[in-house]
Amino acid sequence: MDSSKFLIIGANGQLGTALRQKYPDAAAVDSSELDITDSKAVAAYDWSNVSAILNAAAYTNVDGAETAEGRIIAWKVNAVGVANLTRTAIANDIPLVHISSEYVFDGTQVPHHEDESVSPLSVYAQTKAAGDTAALIHGKTYVLRTSWVIGEGQNFVRTMIGLAGRNISPTVVGDQIGRLTFTSTLVDAVDQVLSTSAAPGIYNVSNEGEAVSWADVTRAIFSLMGRNDLTVTDTTTAEYFAAKPESAPRPLQSAMDLAKIKATGLELRDWHDDLQQYIHNELNQEVK
Ligand SMILES: NC(=O)c1ccc[n+]([C@@H]2O[C@H](COP(=O)([O-])OP(=O)(O)OC[C@H]3O[C@@H](n4cnc5c(N)ncnc54)[C@H](OP(=O)(O)O)[C@@H]3O)[C@@H](O)[C@H]2O)c1
């Protein structure tokens, strides 16, 4: 596997950044260098030396996708853009690794298996489901479905660290249940499917460990920060979003069955262990 021939798309996002760290020799493009919604630009790109497409690009603003403007961008990036990449992957007969979300499900089944029918609640979720459908037309596509991604960028853990820094005891949703996925885990999964030539198709990917609520994750963050003076008050999704009717609906159950990716030989770390390391790094970063 020659990773210098990989092309990382969406290079500056949370996952794109982690992929660049894993594969420093790979080519990597952000949206200014390759806008995946532009079919002509995608067709004109020199694919002759690309051995695999790693698509970390997406419109990830879940609430923004509910707006008139965001809805259009979300469909363009998450559905049309993925179709453009799929067409190219087919034409060049190269694997496409695409990242999806457990938001494609309405969250009524638990845990989510790879063969569950999609039932998206929000515009973002609909566009991700459409992207999956397009990507899977190619016989060499890996769709890695993931949840609650934490890496280099704006994310839930960083938001809660910021609240702690301002001595705020937050009210957090206690009825959305899932597991964090650190970008290192996602990158390991990308590497695993490609390096083992795993069977193409859908794979669920998150960290291992107990499935918990966002409120529980917040308690773990504060505890690992040594901020047990802060309290976390549970609220329900319905209560939290009653005041924000413009927000996107979210699935209540995000936990995924991980047996398929583990059967490839990949060992998944407990989210709590990676959270501890992440917070250690973040706090050391702040001190410097
Ligand atoms: N974040 C989560 O909690 C979560 C949960 C489940 C699944 N996922 C999925 O995981 C994947 C990675 O998420 P992430 O958190 O790493 O996302 P992210 O940090 O929001 O990064 C997304 C990247 O996509 C790029 N992009 C947007 N429009 C583009 C376009 N038209 N052409 C090329 N690049 C474009 C952006 O680049 P520019 O800044 O240059 O525009 C950005 O760097 C996504 O597929 C997402 O749907 C995420």
C-alpha cells in the first residue's frame, strides 16, 4: 500500500487533519484547491497518480443545513460532491473511502448495524444518506459510518473545556446516547480497510466503551479536568430544542454495533481512554 498516492479531500477538517498526520506523503486538498461540488474541476483534476480517494470533506453544520442557504450547500457537498468523486473513482478504478454518519438513522433502533435501512431525520442526515447511496454504486467504496467525532477543530469536548474555563456549570442533553469517535480511531479504520483489502461496503466505526449521554460525556470531561466543582444538569432533547425550533432533529440512539470493523482485526480503544489523552493534550496546549 503506497500511501504517497492517496488523495485526502477536505484536508483541513478534523478528519482531514488527522489523515494528513497519518499519511504525510499523501496529496491533500482543501476546498479552494478542489471543490468537490464542481464536477468540471473534479473531472479536470489529474487522477493518473492517485491510488485511493480519502474523502474527509463534508458540510457538517447540522443546524445550518436546516436554513434555506445551508440546505443547498449541504446537498451540493454531501450528495452531489460525493457523486462527483464516485464517478471519478469508477472511471479510474480506484477505491473511495467515504465517511458517513449515524445521523442517517432516526435513532429508534439500538445498536445500529450496517444493514439497517436509512431513516434520516434532518436535512444534513438526508444529504449524508444520499451521499452514501451514490458512493456505494462503486464496487470499491468503503463507507465508514461514524458518530460524535472529536479531533483538531471545533467539537463538543472543546466546547465543554471552554465552559469549564469560564466556570460554567452547563445543562446538557441526557437522552442522546452514543460513543465518541476520536479522529485517530477513524484514521486507524481507514488504514485498516485499505491495508487489509477488506471487503468493500459499509463499516460502523467509533471508539469502544459504554454508550453514554452527552451529559455523561460532560461529567467525564470535567472529572478528567479535575473540575468536580462544576455540576452538569441533565435535560431532554425535547426540552433543549423547544427553545430552538430552528435546530435540526437528532437521533436519540447513536450507538453502533462495531463487530464488522473489529472482525477485520482492528482493535478499538475505549472512548474514555482517548478522552483522557485528548484532555491532557488540550490542557498542556493551553499552558504553553
Ligand atoms: N463531526 C461529527 O461529529 C461527525 C459525526 C458523524 C459523522 N461525521 C462525518 O465525518 C466526516 C468528517 O467530519 P469532520 O468533523 O472532520 O468535518 P469538518 O471538520 O467540518 O471538515 C469538513 C471539511 O470539508 C471541507 N469541505 C466542505 N465543503 C467542501 C467542498 N465543496 N469541497 C471540498 N472540501 C469541502 C471543509 O473544507 P473548507 O474548510 O476548505 O471548506 C472542511 O475542512 C464528515 O463526512 C462528517 O459528515 C462527523
